[in-house]
Amino acid sequence: MEQSLVFIPLLLLAVISVGNAERAEVCDFVKEKKDSFLRVVYVGNIGCTHCCKRFFFTFNGEECKDPAAVDGAFDHTPKELSIRPANIEGYCGSIANGKVKVEFRVRDCDKGSDNQLPFLQKKSSGQQDHC
């Protein structure tokens, strides 16, 4: 069976609190084929002050299990704000066709931190918005 890939470019604008994780803007997508994979990409800056944060995608509120979670981590112990370029991307399968809510979430690493919100940079006004 041939698998098709779908690219979802995301624009991350704001971080809001969702339970024990913060969430950037949600991107709704209509998946046409149940036997396809979704490809998600975050390219931008991440950072925080004296923290360890895990950045990850969810699909309809759940992390990907096929083939694995799409995530990355940022660990910064000094007290100064640190901002780094990041590229977090991957594929997710076993998602039913129809409407899919894709979210980019942030939470503390399992080892704990001081609960400060990370920095997510907005795109400049000259860049095209995508969801």
C-alpha cells in the first residue's frame, strides 16, 4: 500500500496555558486519506531563562505514536535569557481521515524546571502566514 505524505506548515503566534502544558496557536487540517502520514515542521527560535522545556506536536490532543513522538528539548541552566534557532519536524501516521487539530505544545522537561514560559518568535511581517 502506497503511503502519501502531507506537509502542514505552521505559524506559531502565541503561547497560552493548557493544563500542565502551554500551547501555541492551533492549526486545523482536513486529512483526506486515512492511510497517509502528516508531516509537521516548526522552524524558528525557542528559548527561556533557567529552564528545561520540551517542545512537541499533538494531533487531536494526542502525541504521535506511529512511528514516534515529534518533539525536541531545550535545556538552559544559566539565569540569562537564551534564544536558539530550532527545527523540529517529523511524520505522524495512524491518524483517521477528516478534521485534524494540530498543536505545537511546550511543557517542562521530566527533570523539572522553574516553570517560566519559553520564547517563541513571531514571523516578521514580510513572511507569508501558513497554517
